[in-house]
Amino acid sequence: YQVSNFRVGAGLAFAGLGAGVDYILFEQAIPAAPGFDLSWYTGAGASVGFWTVQNSSGIYIFPHSLAGIEYAFPGQPFSAYGELQVGYSIATGALSTVIGWIGFNARAGLIFRP
């Protein structure tokens, strides 16, 4: 769900569930065919989630920067997107001995704009 530059979302994450809040800092159209609304963007955000692998589980926090590509469906309030994220991962539970590390993430999905 996105209003102006502010986006919130939730979904399945690797080995768990996640939710995130992102702020799109910059977006620019990519010249393509007429009626093909494609753009790239960059921003920053944070994700939080619950993970479980075999008998271990915990919570993760992931402040990150992001860059992606978005396609707006003509005449619809939906867009499809794909993005890459890089940030600092912090995990609890079975990984609590690890204070944090550089993490990477990739996301794809639909954005709804009212």
C-alpha cells in the first residue's frame, strides 16, 4: 500500500513472515513504448519479521536502502515492482549471538495506490 512516497507492506519472507515500511526518495520514468508506464526508484526503509528454520526461530530487524523498477498497469491503481535491498540485519532467537551483519534482500510484488 503506497500513499505519496510512503509505502507499507507485509508478506512471506525467507523462512518466515515479514513487514516493512519504506520511503521512496526518488522516482524517475524510464522511456519505453507508448502506454508502457515503467519507472525506477530509490529509497530507504526498515523491515521486521519472524523467522523459523527447523527447530529454531526468532525475530529480525532490517534497516535498509533500496532500488527498484515499477510497472504501473494502465488505468488501474496497481503497480508491479521488483527491488533489491542492502542493509544491516539484526536477529534474535537462535541467532542472538550474532549482533548484526550486512544483509541483502530482494522483493517483488504489487503496490496499491488509492
